[in-house]
Amino acid sequence: MEKRIINLREGGTLEVECTPEFYEVVRKSLNIVGRDVTDKDVKDFIYEAFKNGIDKAESELKEKEQIIEYCE
């Protein structure tokens, strides 16, 4: 396992423990072929993963609110 410390724009850092399996998921997700995964790739992957998770949770919450509203 490799620990990567990635500098963020506003002075913070992102510490990520990376396994070969994690790098493979990043490569597949971002269609990376023939080069190593960069810090930017890791940041982009994490951003998209969190964004998708939050979007899904918000969508599910909105659906539940609509169902509750309909049932009242």
C-alpha cells in the first residue's frame, strides 16, 4: 500500500492510502491507458465518487419527500 499526500488548491492536503486495486479502479473509471495515475487523477476520481454519492442521496431524499407529500 502506498500513502499519497496530495496538495489541494487552498493549502490543505489530501492523504490517500492507495492499493494496486484502487489504482486499477481509477484507471478504469477515468479511461487511463499507458501512463501512471497522477495526483490529479486521484483527486478527480474521489471528487466524482463523492459527487455521485451525494447526488444519489439527494435524489432519493427528494423522492421520499414527494411520496410523503403525496400520502398526506
